[in-house]
Amino acid sequence: MTDALAATINEPGPHSAPRHRLDALGVALSLLAATQHKTAIGGRVTEVTPTYCRVSGLSAFVKLGECVELATEDGPQLGEVVRIDAAGVVVKSFETVLRAGLGTTVWRRGFVTLSPHATWKGRTVNALGLAIDGGGPLTQGQRAVSTEREPPAPMRRQRIRTPVRTGVKAIDLFAPVCAGQRVGIFAGSGIGKSTLLAMLARSQGFDTCVIALVGERGREVREFMEDVLGSSGKARTVAVVATGDESPMMRRLAPKTALTIAEHFRDQGENVLLLVDSMTRFAHAAREVALAAGEPPVARGYTPSVFSELPKLLERAGPGEEGGGAITGFFSVLVDGDDHNDPVADSIRATLDGHIVLDRAIADQARYPAVNVLSSVSRLSNRAWTAEQATLIMKLRAMIARFEDTRDLRLMGGYRGGTDAALDRAIDLVPKLYEAIKQSPDDPPSVDAFQEIARAFAPEPAAADSPAPQRS
């Protein structure tokens, strides 16, 4: 205790009474606490493996999900507590290479928090919320928020009522979306998920776009930001990037960081578009972390915590509380081996408000985006269609189903025109419909998909009779 504090406590006079002495002691201790540094809590590494390290001395002081700092010889390294037991805690590093050795000092650092700010639009950050675009440090907002934020309470959330136009004809026609809806894009590898997400990123019905690229190829990040979005799209976009070569901790954190940023803008009353590519890679990263923590695999190698993390993450998107904005989310799902009954695909499909299925057979016909309109469903389509539009779409679906069901029969020459009037009409109109909903990333966004297919179905004007040649 300093001399000044001692003098305050021992000051003679009226303060020498016991009560006054206690009051003076309380003031002195408060002053001392305000001027001294907090006690640092630390431990030491007792076991190192290729995927994690074990630390003793922290079990009584940390919680699951807290971060720790490993004071390695090459500099500090950040990790997260993924398991706690009496013998110590298991720590997974946010870097790909664990540089700790036996006896390395480890300090407690608390939970990962972000302080989003309006100036983050146009920037690219990593999963920890640090700028990686060379544009200098990010401006920090006034409020720090945990990346493990809870979703809004169900009874305080707004109702979903307002349809939004995505600019993708196949979606606006057959699986329309409302502000605050959460939609999955299910596809195998190489069918066009990322391309479709790029087309959605240009949608004009949103104030802010937040993109999470999880496990993507590093070369595609700059191409996506500069070529796909362009200067106008980039100015309203925040990109969170964790490439495939980064650690599973970064890949698991990236979608949570993106949602935390999207929630900030939603709470400001903005209409936010959230794109996550892909949820499957998030599930793979969560599985790696859970296996390192000692969880048993239960379904195709996935651990129980993966299936609890998926709905918890997805529920954070959607409409905000009354008076706020909404997060409209598109989550791509990489279907392993084109098996749509994959456990991750099943879990996500059951949580979302709709799903768009991309079909390899359609992609093989060079019809892009390769949306299977018969398998794609929007659970809020009736709030986006008028009664006339709903009737038209039901008729178009019936025609497409009839056309596809008889494809093999017609290819073998087993059908003769005129036998079935409904099939004849499908044979005439469905190819025109397929041609009308084809769209490349270079095409401008659709303004009114229903008007565009109406023009495609309009009969061609009869060619005028050519005049008879004049005789000389």
C-alpha cells in the first residue's frame, strides 16, 4: 500500500473513530483497485499433439469457448478452450500450426467479441474481425458483442410479410423469397452454388450485404470481391473470409462473425442480405474441433455438438425485434456425393424456411442456374405470390412434371403427337420456359420475371407475305 493511502487511513482527528476509519479504508481500497492492474490468470502447457494442447492451472477459471493466449517463443498465439476437466483444459489454436511446447505459459483472454461499425462496409475481414484487405485498421463501434450471441426471443420477433426480388428468374418465379427468410442452396460440387450466390449478391432490394466465405479457395476471394460485386456492390458489402488452408477454428468462427456483423446492421433497422458459402464446410470444421475435444462420432463421423450448433447458428438469421430490420439468409450446402440425405443436409433443410436444389443433370444440359424447380420449395411463397401468380406457377409446375416424366418415352419415339393434349402443350411450352429462365452471371438482374416469361410465351407475329417479283 502506498504512503499516500496509508496517510489517508491513519489521518488523525475525527477520522480516528472506528466507523470513520472503516470508511477511510473503503475509500483507500477503492483507490488502490482503480490504480492497480488486474491479476492475470495463467497456466502452463502439459501436453502437445498435432491438433491441440492441454493446459494445467486454468480449469477453475475458464469456461468453454473462452480464448487463451499462448506465449510461444515465436510470439503470442491465440487459442480457444474446447474442453475442461479436472486435469486441465484442451486448447485448439486459431492458427494452422501449434507452436507451443511443454511448459509454455498460457494466459486467459476472455470471449471473442466484435465492435462492428458502419465504416466496415466495403471491407474484407478474417474470422476474428481483423482487416485483411490492406485498407488499414477498422473503426471500432461503441458496443462490443460476443460472436456467440443468442437469437431474438421468438415472441418479440417481427412477422415476415414483405417479398423481395432477388433478380434470379428461376428463384423469383418458383421459390420466391421474403425479407427475413432463410433459404438453403443444396448442390453437389461443380454445379454452380457459388455462381448463384454471386448473382444473389447483386440483388438491389437490400441495404447491406454480408458474405461469409468458409473454406473457399484463396484465389477466388479477390475475384469475387472485385469482378462479381463490382465497385457499387462492394461498397455495401462486408466480407468475412476463412479460406480452406486456415485452421478449423477459423472456419468454424467465420459464419458466427458474419452473423454478428449482420445483426449489428439489422439492429440499426437495415434490410441485410447474408450469404454463407458453405455450411457444410462449417460443419466439417465443427466436427474437427469436437473430435479433438473427445466427442464420439454419431452419424458419418459427425459429433452430437455439430447438430446442436447448426440450428443455433441458423436461428440467428431472420427478422429482428419490432422496430429493427431483418436478415435474409442464403446458406449453401455442399451435398457430399450428390446425396441429399446427408445428415448435415437433412438437419439444415429441416431448420430453414425453404431450399433451392441445383441438379447436375440440368447443369449437364447447360441450363444455368441449374435450379430444379420441382424440387425447390419456399415455405413463404404464398406471401410473395398474388393469387393469379400462384395459380400460374402451379400450372407451370404440372406441365414441367409431365414433360420430365415422359422424357425417356419421347426420346425412344414411344409418343405420337396429338394423343394427349396436355402433354402436347407441355412439349410446346416447357422448352420455351427453360430458355426464358436461363441466366448467366453477366446478364443484368431480372426486373419482373413474370413479365419476362409472358413475353417468352407470346405467339410470334406472322411473317408478312413477300411481294411477288416485278416483271420487267
